[in-house]
Amino acid sequence: MFRFPKDPEEFRKWEKQVQKTRKNWVAKTYSHLCSEHFSKDCFDPKSYATAKTMGFKGLRLKDGAVPTVFIRPPGASCPLCTKRKRGATTDPQQLAS
């Protein structure tokens, strides 16, 4: 899970990407996205190779990476984000990765 960036400009870029499939969605400072919402080239190659052998734990996003993968129908929650965040402080309505 990747927390939304602290930088306001980057934060807004991420939020706009999510809003392409969830029109009225508003990101919070604690919003997260799962790795499924990022293309392979968004990850640091070194961490990707290491993570692949560790079951994809330890992935690192490149600076400036923006989520671009939203293959579910508009308005639907990502089942992976929902499953991974179960019991956490954010609910699926606050999630988009």
C-alpha cells in the first residue's frame, strides 16, 4: 500500500487519477493505493527485482510516479485495496493504488 504523497502538487495528481473512475472521490491525508494501480515502470527497478523474490514486499515507487492503472468499472472499489486495508483506519470509500 502506498500513502498519497505529502507534496500538495503530487497529492493532487494522484487524486485526479483516481477521480477518473470515481468522480466525487476526495483524497485524505491518510488515503492509500495498492501497487496494482501503478505500472511496472513506476517502481524502482532494484526494489522491484528484490520484491519479486520476497512476494512483492518492499516495493518503492520512483519519485514522481503517478497511479495510472484503474481497470475496474467507474465507481467500483478495488478489491485488492479493500482486501489489504480491511481493519485499517481508511475504508474502501477513501481508497482508490
